[in-house]
Amino acid sequence: MPMIRTHYSTQITPDMNGHSVTICGWAHEIRDLGGITFLVVRDREGLVQVTLFKKTIDKNVLETVRNLSRESVVAVTGNVKKEAKAPNGYELVPTAVTVLGKADSPLPMDTTGKVDADLDTRLDVRFMDLRRPYTQSIFRIRHLILKSIRRFLDREGFVEITTPKVVATATEGGTALFPITYFEREAFLNQSPQLFKQLMMSGGLDRVFEIGPIFRAEEHDTRKHLNEATSIDIEASFLDNEDVMVILENLVSHVYQSVADEGANNLKSLGVELNIPKTPFKRITYDEAIGIARENGEQIEWGDDLTTESEHSIGKTIGEHYFITDWPTKIKPFYAMPYENKPELCRAFDMMHPRMELSSGAQRVHSYELLRSRITEQGLNADGFEFYLKAFRYGMPPHAGWGLGAERLLMTMLGIENIREVVLFPRDRKRLSP
Ligand code: ATP
Ligand code: MG
């Protein structure tokens, strides 16, 4: 079929009065008032009112529209007519209406926003849910986020890489893995690109990033965990923890600014007004974080990982994006660099939104001997890491990096409660289809 659309709804303006155009979209609403029939067509950008005057309209065109089922896909060719009362200030008087894809009724879900559907129903018929401007706006903002991240990191000299998701060994232990059958062997879905991006430092790529899936087999049932998530990862040579924190805060601020600049319409349909986070972000140490949580009445011991409740309570006190630095070495992965003069603490950080953790990062251990002993100290078998450890024996520069959860960045930016809302087809304990 040739390309028949000449315009999206928003590309037509009242001053095109008298021009013939062709739009393509879904039959959003059909109202037959006898002498006049309205067909509202919805395309990706908005709504178009198509007006059929019984007296003057071609009989076949009227018949087609009167028999149209809601949500069928149509192409409408018609003349633009300035009309102040119509959406965008114009209507179309059709000369031809073609049905390109008929919709059955009843519909599995309402798309007009008049009837609320619960999240499970919406996810079961995600194709239909996406027709709502609300849902579509979430994914168009996700696109803007990823686009601005690529632009920012490209300008900072980062090279985009793609690393394997089917792997032979665990990245860091602790996190549960999904085992899969790989020919006659057992393999796993990768929980993080960590080890591979570090190999790139020995390989001399200097600054790399990856935007890709990570798999976590934890049986979470929370509103901020998925079993398949998208991680934005960087790794950079000759930089330390503080250097990559600066890159991270500047990136977050750049992303917010880009979405505010380019996503105004989508933000409006979500009812969101963005506050651009100010840099530099506040930095508190792990010790200070524990102190704040305790002052707020949380029961937490030095050496514990932060509970969701502590995260909330510290976030409330700080009230904006912030970093927690100087973590106990024993609760961070083996590749986080311990302080030389105080090895019980390490050069790791978390970047937090007041509601939750968005990112974890660190300066990495780059000495072969230290790394090998750190792996063993964490109760892991160093033999399984041979492919990784080898890279540290033949010239590994000092390096640092972080991983930032794309879904958490998106949900906190938009003030969305449940992470499943911001994933097209979320994977959790119960959901594997669609
Ligand atoms: P949390 O403690 O909140 O479960 P984590 O410390 O286990 O997260 P990391 O391994 O540090 O997560 O991963 C880096 C980032 O990737 C996290 O800060 C988060 O933004 C994102 N992320 C990790 N696991 C998940 C998940 N299961 N679902 C969604 N995002 C995740
Ligand atoms: Mg973390």
C-alpha cells in the first residue's frame, strides 16, 4: 500500500482552510445526530473532528462512517474547514473514507479515559492501553530520556557497547539468577553488564556505556522491582568515584531539561510539571544516612543495607536528589574499591531520588591481587571469574562507573507509583505474558 497519509492531526492548521488532506488513525468516537454526523479520528498526535453534513455528503461516505465500529482504523481524505469549536480549530469535510482495519466489538478496554481500568487489565491488553494519550506519553518520554542520555554521553566521549545477556557465571553473587539451558550446559541471564564493561577498560575503549536489559530472579513483589529491567551503565578509565558522580548528576539534570524542552505536550497529558534537579546533588555519607534514619525513628544498625522505610525517611529529610557515599565494604560488591587507609569503607555510592535508589556506582578495584582476594572474601569462587580476572593481569587502568535504572528514572520523573506502568510488557513473579 502506498503511503497515503499527508498529515498528522497536529500538522493541520485552521489557515489551511480549503486544502485537501489525508489523515490516518482510529475511529475514536462516532456521533450520529441525524442531519450531521461527527467522526473523531485519533492519530498518534491528537484528535481530528470529521464532520459529515447529511445534505451535501456523498451517500457512500456517510454509509461507511455510520457503519464504522469504534477503534477501527481509517484513512480520511477531506477538505480542511476552519472551525473554532473543533479540536485544534479545524474540522475535515470528507471526500473519501476507507476502512483499513476493522475493530470487533465489544472492545476489551475503553480508550477514551472515561472508564477506569485497573493496571492488570491494561497490561493484558497493552496494545489497547497504548492508544490512551496517557500511556503513550509515558513511552514517548522514555524515548526522550534515552535519546538525551545517548546525546549527553556521546558528547562526553562515551562509546556505546552491547554485551552478552547469556552468560556462564554470576556477576556478583547475592542476586539470584535465572538459569537457562544452553545446549548441553547450564547458563544464566545476565544480572548486569558489570564484568564486561570493566573488560572494556583493559581493552582501552576508555569510556563506554550500555543501555540494555538486566535480569534479576529475586521474588520481589514491590512497586520498584522488575525481574527484567533496563540498565543504563557507564564505565570510564582514569576517573575516580567522585568524577563519575559528577557525570551522573549532570546527566540526570540534562535529561530532565531535555524532557522539559522536548516533551511539553506529553508532560501535559500526564499532568506533570518538572522541577529540574539542581547540581551539584547533596552528598551524605553512609554514616550520616544511618544517623538521619535513626533520628527519624527507623531501627537500623551500622552495616545494614538501607531498607525501603529508611530510604523513604532519609529521602523525606533531604527532599531532593542526593548521593550516599562511603559505604561499608562488606555490603557492596567485591569490585568496589576499599579506602586505602580505612578498608572497612569503600569508594561506592548510591544516587537517590527521595522515593528510592536510582543508581549504584563506585571506583573499582583494579589490582589483580586485591580483586582476587575480595572475590574470595565475599564467599565466591574465584575460578569462575578467570575470564574476568585475566584482564587485570595485563595492564588494567584505574576506573569507575555506575548503573542507573531506566524505569526508576522514568517513574520518579513522572511521579508514577508502580514501576510496571512504565514498562511496555513488565516481567514480574506472576507476569510472563504478553
Ligand atoms: P535495590 O536495592 O533497590 O533492590 P540494587 O541495589 O539491588 O537495587 P543495583 O544492583 O545497584 O540494584 O542496580 C543498579 C540500579 O539498577 C538500581 O539502582 C536500580 O535503579 C536498577 N535496578 C536494579 N535492580 C532492579 C530491579 N529489580 N528492578 C528495577 N530496577 C532495578
Ligand atoms: Mg544498588
